Amino acid sequence: MLQETVLRRQSLIAPLFVMHGTAVKNPVASMPGVFQLSVDNLVREARELQDAGIKAMLLFGIPRTKDDRGSEATSPDGIIQQAVRALKDAVPRMIIITDVCLCEYTAHGHCGIVEQGIIVNDPTRERLAEMALSHARAGADMVAPSDMMDGTVAAIRQELDSSGFENLPVMAYAAKFSSVLYAPFREAAQSAPGFGDRKSHQLNPANAREALRSLARCAAEGADILMVKPALPYLDILARAREQFHLPLAAYQVSGEYAMIKAAAQLGYIPEQALMKETLLAILRAGADLIITYFAKEIGKLEAAG
């Protein structure tokens, strides 16, 4: 009766990886229980999530081919566009959120257009706006730009509004830190950079005030939801964001957070289910309204079982 924070499945978003092919279910070695899925298996997983009471998914695409501009990212027949159409046909009540970033689609593995070894902001921003619009046209319910380029949210908002999608929400990766905890994700999404790193546009883990400026900028550009990523190491940022902003807040319990819990549990050091719940409660307690987590289906099943 007196518990202040309650973990509920309707607050969770399940991240999933989709690729071309049929009957594909490739395990991700560094993330036990997570798979790269073809569209047919993605639909099956979506039905299981829906049965477990999970209402939203975040999709990451693995293209068939990659080039310097990430051409498949905006193709009507791209992997995300195919997946969205299939999901909206099969599970129309599921909220389909799509990642908007070029790292999975470019041959160099960076989040944007590279010229002379440098990621260029404005051409990248234009490509990302095109990508968001292609997802909207395929039937996505929400787009989530994760690139951290300056002005991306405003560019996407303008592109969507001018194309008749003024009611399509944008969830901005507004405070995305340059973190080693993304390593398992890069295996799953096949998105590791071919050279250099992403410190030119992702946030320095040492900088709290810069993170708050980034959150404020995304809010001013028209973001509907603000995100902090990773979650647990940045609960202070999440708590300060809750105090300063009145928009809904999301937090991403990233691949490395998930992998550490799984590894510790497999070694018998920590009970997995208890730690899973404790970390998610901490993220909610700090101020998150929504949590993107690879534990979503497991939490949903536990809640359904009472």
C-alpha cells in the first residue's frame, strides 16, 4: 500500500533487431536471449510481446547492403519499412517506434554522412529527416532519432509536419552519452564504426550541464519525449531532467546494462530476476515515465502471472 514506485509493463518498450531473410533467428552472443530476427519471426515475437502486455516496440534495422549514404535507410523496400508494414498488419494495436540513425546503414558505420573523415552535421540532418519520413509513410507510430546531430529534431519535425504527419510524435535521444555500454548493441545491430569513435557528437560522460542543455535544445525543437541513455549510470541526469522538464521522459537500459546482469546471473553472483526488478525500479524512481529494456517481455510475463 505504501510503495512509492511501481514497475508496470505498460511503461516498458521492447527493443528488437530485424534483418532480411526468412526464418532467421540469430542469437546475439553478448546478449543472451536477444536475437536478430527476420520479418516473419519479428511478427511472432511481436505477438508474444502483446500477449505479455507489452504495448510498444523500438525497431533497429540491419540492411542487406551498406554504402556511404546509407541508401537503404530511406528505401520504401528497406528492412524497417517492410517490418513496419508487416507489424501494422499483424499486430495493429502495438505501438511501433523506429530508430532513426544511419550507423546501421552506412559502410563506415558512423551515424551520418562522412566527408574527408569528418561527420558533417547538416547533410546528415537532411538524410535523417528523409529517413523519418519514410518510416512514417510505412506506418510507424513514432520515430526516435538517436544520432545526436545538432538540429535533427527540428529537421524531422519540419519534414513530418510539411508531409502531413504533424501528429506523429518524436522521441529524441536528447542526452545520449558516449558509453562503452553500447558494445553488445553494436554486435546486434552490426553498427560498429569502421574508424574513429562517436565522441564528436555523443555526450562526454563527465558533463552534466551539457546534457541538460542538450535536453533543453531537443525540447525547444519540438521533441514529444526526451530520452536519457544509458540509464543506470546516469540516474542523476534523469532526476535533474525530471525536475526541469515537463515532457515525458524515457530512459534506455542499454545492451551493456542488460549483458552485465545476464553475465553476473549466469556466473551465480547475483539473482537475475531480483536485480532486473531493482534496476528498473531505480530508473523509474529517478523520474523515467518509459523504459526501453531488453527485459520487457520477461517483466510482462511476470506481471501477467501475478
